Amino acid sequence: MQAYLFVHFREKTTPDGEQVHFGLSRDGFNWEAVNGGAPVLWAYYGDKGARDFTITRCKNDGKFYIFATDLSLAYGMRNQYKHSWREISVNGSKCFSVWESEDLVKWTEQRLVKIGCDEFGCMWAPDIIYDRESDDYVIHWSSSHRSDNYNRKAIYYSRTKDFKDFSEPRLLYMKEDSSVIDSAIYEENGKYYMFLKSDNNPAGVIMLKADHVTGPYTRIDAFDESMSGLQGRVYEGPTAVRVEDGKWCLFLDYFGAPGAAQGYVPFISDNLEEGRFSRADELFHFPYGFKHGTVLTITMQEYERIKTHNWEDKGWV
């Protein structure tokens, strides 16, 4: 029997929202807050805030790694970013915040990881997938670039085996008629499926398919059809998990309401290949609005360890 860990942040105007939060579930549908809904880890360096989380279990060393955007709107929007999303897009997160653990409860202190050069604008929303063909990990993210004056965001990637040394970034996917952000990639039956947010044509989350992790990727039209009833522009941050009965749960981050009304909206599909998802609000329960994160499949032993851990103990490993 498996369980699930959701690493996410919360939509709050205070700095405690943009920190590492954990949610737990036994079935992938009914979620509970860890540590009473308070952060389990804090960002003390860089922007002193963390958003857009991904987590992976490394096959090489058995450790868990959390990567996040190094960005605080609670602090920065009022200060260095001057209430400007353009300023954030150009001069925001230049590093990723990283935490690592051997057991999901004792974590290292935050470190900042810089991948590539200063040609990138803000490096948003990292996501990680294991590449079976090359036996390494592909970390991918969205960013603008100096080459076009930071106007269009695309998806870039780097390879690593140990989450310490990273290859030079390369372009993974660029949409010719729109910026794209928030990539998330999953494998099913030897094929790779990428969800991402398109700014236009259409404005909303789209789905792509490829034979290899790094592409080339092509659109899945059936997914566009299943999302046609949504006001797509106010959904972003896709993340998905395959639950124990084989179904896929896709979560889209809804930001079309103020404050605590934001959070993930769930969809269900029998498989990724067909690309057809149905909204399923009635099947899911969240204690509050989980924001832009990633779900990791864990064991029941790991579930109990996280649930019963004293998160007030901030001793670093």
C-alpha cells in the first residue's frame, strides 16, 4: 500500500506562506495538513521565500531533494521588485532553493543552486524527472532570456546525477506563438507527457507528448478539448500523480480568486495517452488551498514518520 506527500506553499500575504509546506494522503484524494498547516522548512537565504516546489527520490543515493523558486512576494514585491511582475521576470529568482533528506523528516538547511549563466531572467518552477535512457535526472524550468529582451518565456533543462553538478542548460520547448511556464513531465508506457501553462493560443494548461524526455514534443488535441469548458487563463502550476488503482490525478492551480480561495482543482483520467481528463471536485478534500507543488508517492512507513514527527524541532542534518 502506498501513500502520498504533497510539497506546496500557501497563498498568504505574510512570509510564512512562501515556505515549505507538507500535505499527506493515504489515497491521493483526501489530504491533511502536516504541522498544523505551518511551514515544515524555511528559506533563510536569497529572497527568503520559496515557491513552486518539486520533490524527487534519487535512485543513486536514496536521498530526497526539494527544489523551489527562490522568490518572496511578501518581502520582494514591496521592495526590490517595486510591485512589478516585469521586474520579477527579469531580476527575480536566479538560483533554485534546495533541501535534501534521507528520511523526509530531517532536512538539510536551505542551499542555493545556480544553473547556467546570467543570460536567464527569473528561473521559475523547477520540476524533475528521471531519464531512463541516460540514467540521470532532468531538471526543467521556465525562464525568459536576454536574447529577446526577456519577452518570451520558454522551458529549459539541465542534467544531473547527484543534484550538485549540473550540465549547461539547453532549450527543451518553446511555443512559437506564446510564452510557456510551469512544465511538469511524467512517463507512461515508455512515452513522456508534459503539462505546461500557455499564455495564449490557448490561454491555459496544455499537454504534449514525446518519445524522449527532452523531446521533441507535440500537442495532444484531446486534452485541449477536455479543458475547453475552463476559464483557462486562471489555471497554472499543473502537477499529477498516478494513484494505486492506476488512474491519474491532475491538479491545476487556480488563481482566479483572492487569497485563500486560490488552490488546486482536481481532474481524473484513466491514462495519459488519450489525454482526456474530467473535473472531479467531489472526490477530493484539501484542508486549505495547496499552491503550486508536487506529489511524491511514499510508503506507509514514511507517511507515519512524517505525520508523527515533531516539526518544532528545527535541528539540521
